[in-house]
Amino acid sequence: MSNKFLYEVLTKCQQQGNLVAIYVAQDMNVFELGYIEAVTDYDVLFRSERADGYSEGLVVTPLALISQIEA
């Protein structure tokens, strides 16, 4: 996916307050779940959440590593 497309999608998810799953590996069982805090042209900052709703902290992920997004 292009960085421009990811930027637009992630910004929209941030504005809507969507819970987002970000996949950063080819293995579709590996992902981070959370809420988008900020998006730049190259990175996304999100608040990672566990399945039980507790926050695991902030995670920065380069847009170039993202293989899929689910909202």
C-alpha cells in the first residue's frame, strides 16, 4: 500500500475514533490493536489496547511496514 493511501485511511480512522487492527507482518495472525493518536507522512502513533480493554501504551509504526488495516 502507498504511504499516501495509508495516511488518508489512518487519518479518517483517527477522526472517527475507530478501533484499528494494524498488521505489520505477512503472517495475518500478528497485529497490533488500538486507537490512532497521530499520523505523519511516514509513521502512525497509536494507543495499543489488549483484548480486555486495558492500554498497553503508545506504539509508533512506520507506514512502510504496514501490510493491512482493519477498522
